[in-house]
Amino acid sequence: MGTVRRCTRSTCSQAAVATLTYVYADQTAVLGPLATYAEPHTYDLCELHAQRMSAPQGWSVLRLAPDPHAAEPSRDDLLALADAVREAGKPPPPAPDGPPSLRLVRPEP
């Protein structure tokens, strides 16, 4: 199990819940759900600092709300998993009787 990532704000030791990324070319600060991996040019923030986050003057802030249902498997996911398990549990097809027939083919001159 991985370690809990902490808020990157100085003196804060709370668990991170969001990741902040600056898109300099667009002058946009993007705040979204906690990224899967810590990246060198992003900032992980706790809930309090994520709510209080503001962008530099003249920049826009894009807040991406996490989809609460994204982590839940859908009915289609469960059916696909059941099909895969059934397929994996089938016995292998029987081997053909005897060696396969071979036919020698010579190239035409």
C-alpha cells in the first residue's frame, strides 16, 4: 500500500485531496482530483487549501470536480468481467486426431 501524500503548502501536514497544475501558456490554474502520481511541476493540496486556492492576477481557475461514480464499476463492467471469467474457465478445445496433414508445395520455375 502506498504512503499518503501530504499537502505541499508549507507547515501543512494534512492529507492531499486535490492536485493543482499551472498551464502557463493559457494563464490557467487547473485544480482537479488528486493525481495518481506525484509530478514535479504539480502541487498536491488538502481540502482546506484547495478551497482557498486562488490564481495569479489575470489568470483563470478551472476547477475539475471529481465524478463520484467514476470509481464505481458499471453494470457493463461487471458483465464483461463475468464473461471473461466464464471464458477463462472453459476447458481447452480437444486436440485434433493425429498430426496435421502437410502438403509440399514447390515453386514454379
